[in-house]
Amino acid sequence: MNDKRIELKYQLDSSLALEVKQWAREHLTADPNCESGDSYDVNSLYLDTPQLDLFHQTGSIGRRKYRVRRYGCESKLWLESKSKKKNEVQKTRCVGSEDEVMNTLLELERASTRSDSADPTTPALGDWFLKQAIKKQLRPTTQIHYRRFARMGSELGQNMRLTIDSQLHASPASGWDVASEEAGSDRTQRVKATRLEILELKFHRFMPHRFKELLREFPIPVTGFSKYRAAVRCWNLHQPVPVFDSAIELPPEWNWNTETVSYA
């Protein structure tokens, strides 16, 4: 499945986020992906090269993200790639059972240790993901966890979507494991990546009138923010870091809130 759309990103403090959520409840309908209410949990495993080319935005490798995503406690996993240029996002994704997706990822693992030049046995699911990951030598790097508020609507023939991501935490990758929000899931290595909440306005061609009303009522400047880059910085993954025994909040002097990178 391929999708191209405009995404505008903003950072909100908790008080303003509450006001925007109330506005959204009055002007938009709940996203059908929400099991109850208007929020759901997201866990994403991000891939990068051993040199962290995505983090450093090196050349063509650094312009497209590859990740494996789980929603809440679902057994299904999504393979996704995503790039952004001048606020226009292009996303390719497919979904399969955990066994199907893990078969694709394990083929990627086998390809990394194969000494000859033989082509890998490409599984039916996510062949495009596998081929690019092998070509770019991508490996699991970090996981990102957050709660997503989501509302949607339509206007003049185009769909619109508003999301606010909060409780943004990061943890180091543990192989190809993708975290779940099931009771008893290990959360001890999650650290808070930012105190702010991330508002995204998503539409396909032109700014919907309702979004213009929102920005007139709440004059919020556009501010890029990269969840992935914030997560890597949380753990200093390019340097040796201590392992925490419990979830912690980063001290104020580790100021990630100044992140201005425009990638989603």
C-alpha cells in the first residue's frame, strides 16, 4: 500500500495539547483504528545502518526511514518505509502476521551473514522492504513507544487526520523484537524522549478549512521533530551507555525539545 500526503508537525506542551484535543473532539470524528475512545498505543522498531546514516541524514540512505510497527497488543506487524520532502510524505507499508513478518526479518538477518553473493530467498511478504534493507545494510537500532490521539474527517472531497503523540519513550533494540502493550511487557529500559506532545495535521492536497480554523484559534508555529533522532539521542546509541534498571525521565539539561529536524 502506497500513500502520499502533506504532514505538518507541531510541538505542544501538555496544557495546550489538552485544548487542541478538545477542539478536535468537537470538529472531527474518532479514528476507527481506536479500539475505544480516541487513542491507541504505537510501538515501532527503527532500522539504521551500523554507521547510523539515517540518524546523520547521510546521502540517499538518510532520507528514508524503515521500521516495523505494532499497534497496541495486536499480533499483526507492519513493515513500513517513509520519506519526507518539503512536508510531503510518501509511505509504503504492508501488514502480515507476526510469523510472516519475522520470516522476512530473519531472511534479512541471514543475508547479513551470508558469505557468498547468492540472492536471498525472498519471502512473499515485504519483498520491497527486504531488498532495500539488504542493499542498505539496515539493522535494528532503537524502539519508540507512544500513545496516539487520533481524529479524522473529510472536506471538499479530501480526507484529513489530526494526531497527537504523547508519552514518547525510547528503548534500545532487542534483536527483531517489537514491543507490545500486553500486561507484563517489559518496560524497564524505556526512557522519556520529550516532555512535549507532537501534533500532526495530515491531508492530501490543500490545507482544510477546519485546520486553518484550528491554527487561527491556537497560533502554534510549525516545528519539525524526529522521533527517531530523539530516541537515538536518549540512549546515546553511538556511544557506550549505562543500562537503567527502571524507566526514568531524562534530566532537564538533556534538552531534546530543541530538535528541529523536519523528518517525520
